[in-house]
Amino acid sequence: MHFWAPDIDPAHPMECTQAERYAVRRLDNARFLTINPEDQRLQEVGSAAEAYLFHTHEAALRAAQDLNQNGLGPVDVVKVEWEPAQL
């Protein structure tokens, strides 16, 4: 799966400096997805604060499309709204 694409922001190709954040959320139970740090598997969590956050909409969309195509959906992308100090 494509979780990060440094070529999205040509001004900062290695930094992902966009202020926006996106998460992948299941459509059937409204839970968010993250990556378990112990075994690197996808895991459902209850809030966007616990979810894996993408720096670009395009990267989140690619991941969601991969999950749906591989039968791990239905999932969709949501924009996470936080104050800049919380990012």
C-alpha cells in the first residue's frame, strides 16, 4: 500500500509540510484505521486522534482505494480538523 508519497509536495519533497491531515475510516462501523506498531498490521481505533494520519489527501485516497480493492473495506477518507498546535 502507498502510505506516503514524497513527490506530492515539490517544494518540500522529503518533509510533508502540509497542514492538512487525513484519516481512513470504515464505512460500516465509523471506526478509524491505524497501523499497529508491534506487528505493522491494520487496526481499528475509535477516534481520529488515534488513527494513522496522512499528510496528503492523495496518499490517503490511494491507501483507501487499495484497501477497498483488496476486500478490506468499505473505507473512505476523511479530513481531520484540528487546531495547528495539535498537529
